[in-house]
Amino acid sequence: MTTKAKPTTGIDDNGLAWEDVEVLGKTYRVREISVEESDAAFDASQNPDKTFNPRLNQRLQLASAIMDPPTTLDEISKWGIRKLVAMLNAFDGLNSLPAADTEGNG
């Protein structure tokens, strides 16, 4: 009997891509966020004076994207910067279009 390795990427029931990433010895499952989640993070990042807090927006989106283990905004604020940058790189890879080729195709 052989065992299969646990998949490290996939698509969830809502059609959103996810991947398992190891950061500083801990594995996180990070996924693409929905438009609704992105909009909610943007709205929650508006300051009372109508200015925008991009750091809060980024962290709210990241907290929405981390499926396992569930991670709160408060937990993210206590991470080291290396961990934050590594997690944001994983998040950006799932929530961005691929780089264009020499003909401009993504």
C-alpha cells in the first residue's frame, strides 16, 4: 500500500485557489480572497476622517486568506517582519495575475 503526499495546492468549493506554505517552520494554508472579502477589508480600513489605512487593509486581507490555522489580526500584529513579508508573498502570489510574457500576455 502506498500513501499519497498531502496536496500543497488546490481549488476550494467556491473556486478560490489555495496553497500550503511553510513559513519559519510552520505550515499555513493560504487562499485567494473573494471580491466581497476584499471590499470588506477596504471598507474597514477607512479612518473616521475618511483617510485610508493601507497597512490595516493588507492585514485584514491576509487574515481572511489564512484558512489554517485561523489567524487573527491581533496575532498578525505580533509577528516578526520576516514572517509577515513571507506570508504577504504567498498571499500576493495567489491574489495577483501572473507576470506578462514578452508579448504582454498574462
